[in-house]
Amino acid sequence: MTKTDKWYRLSGPEGDVVLSTRIRLARNLNGLPFPAYMTVEQKESVVQKVRAALPQSPKLTLLELRNTQRIDALSMVERHLISPDFSRCADGTAVVLSDDESVSIMLCEEDHLRLQIMRPGLQLTEAFAAADELDTQLDEQLHFAFDDRLGYLTQCPTNLGNGMRASLMLHLPALEESGSIRQLANTVSKLGLTIRGCYGEGSRSEGHIYQLSNQVTLGITEQEAMDNLQNFAMQIVREERAARRKLAQDMRYQDNIWRALGILRYARSLSHQELLELTSHLRVGLSTEVLKGVAFTGDDLNALINDTQPATMMMLARQELEPVERDTARAVTVRERLAE
């Protein structure tokens, strides 16, 4: 993984609040049992069929998980390329990745294919267009299971219909500070949406980052689901920005922002959780112009957070590191990138 060619190092619309967009499609091959009921040989057959069906553009690489180092698999979880459960799979499973990691396809996870497109910022239309094009290309070769009444057939009934999950990663420190997140969660559920921690169902928020996604797939088109998500997301963006402006007027919060920068620039040991909390203050400082005259941007913070995740650090270093060693190495990287 180089430091210059990944999708998360690019700017995106509404990027001060919406960190990223993800479109995920669940698909299964016609005439085959779901992965939970497949033998290893059947799973391997699916992997080989997908390998043969991959289009020439974009350039995609297929990695069999049994040939992937454990630390590399954990790093892919951290980078939201595969699920935590999938990282523990081995025989008969594989992941397909594009060079910039904006495309990933898990093979034989809960469904035969979990096709995912990532984009920086709020780009639902663009991400879906890319997902739809790749989905169509693969369907021509693989023939996905589809029912005229139920839509795409999936192992979990909650994915029946269009089989799409559209998700936005949101940075909401000001709304969390004002105590509005619980009310927000109650509101989104009435709109067919859900808000969760940054790693989806069952996870918690880290660094005030939340995942907002559609919950309904049956009886609704992809466009209707995306319009619903887009409209509510823009409402959240407006509310978060207004709450940040109010926070930024508080001298105590301004002090928190500058203290966070001081700690990051001079700390000799940093856990990733502490880094997330401190960079959350920096994001607010940048978006409200409390922080002026600094050389880094919000995009630089995105890359920094990604590159200093525990497993990703070890993957980049190609060696195992004890927690204390990781915290020390993380502090070195942070000091270098946020230097005055």
C-alpha cells in the first residue's frame, strides 16, 4: 500500500462532516446454496467463477484468504475492506480489491458476493453508478439469483429486494457534545435508516464517528433509498455545522482544540483511541477556522488515522509490534506529519 494512491486520501463533498460514502450490494449466484450451507469445494468454485468474470477495467486483484497473512487480513478490517467475521474465514473465501481500494468484493462471506464501492465525502450517486456498472458486468457472466416478487435473493432476509446498503461515515462531535445523538437515533429509525458505530452493527462510536445507513431494502428502489439517506444526511450536516459554530465561540473549547494539537505534536506515546479523540478536536478546529496557519488538512488527518491503526501499522512495517511499541511508533508518525 503506497501513501499516495488510495481513495481516502482525496477530498470529497461535505467532507468536514461526511468522511466517506459506501455502497454495498449483496448478490448470490443462481442455483447454488448460500455460503453457510456450502462445502469448501463449492466455495472455491464460486471464487474461480468470479475470477474468470472480473472485468479488465478497473484493474482488480483477487486474494484468497488462506494465502493472506493474519496481520494483512486485520488491516483490511481496519480499512473497512472486509468484515471482522470474514477476516477469520480461510478455505474457500477470497477478496477482490482495486489498486486504490475504492472497490472491494468479499467472496463467500454471508452471500456469494458482497460488492462494495467507497468514495470520499458525500458521493452517493457517484458511488452507486460505479457499483451498478460493476454489478451489471458481473451479472452478465455469473447470473445472480433474482425473484420477480422478492428481488435479489440473499441469505439474510433483511437484505432481500434491492440488496443494497448505502452508508455514510459521519463526524459528529458537536451533536454528541450537545447530547443530540440519542434523539437522532430515534428519528432515523422512523425514516427507515439506522445510525451505528464506525464498524457497523454492534460497534461503538470512536472519535465521534458514526455510520448512517439505509435499513429497508424490500419494496424500495435503490434511488429511493439513496434520496432518503441523502436528504437526512444533509439535515445532519447543517445541524452539526451550526452546533460547531456555537462550540467554537466557547473559549474553553478553543483551548481544547489547541491543547489537542500541542499533545499530538509533542507526545512520545499515543494509543489509537487517544489519537481519534484528539484529531476529532482538530477537525472541528479546521472546519470552524479556530485552527489557522497549520499546514495539514482534514484529508491529511484521514490518512494519518488510517495509517496508524494497530494492524495497519504492523502491515506497513512488515513486523509484529507490541502495544507499547505501536504507541511509540504512532507518536513518531504523528509528530512528523503534524510538525509546525
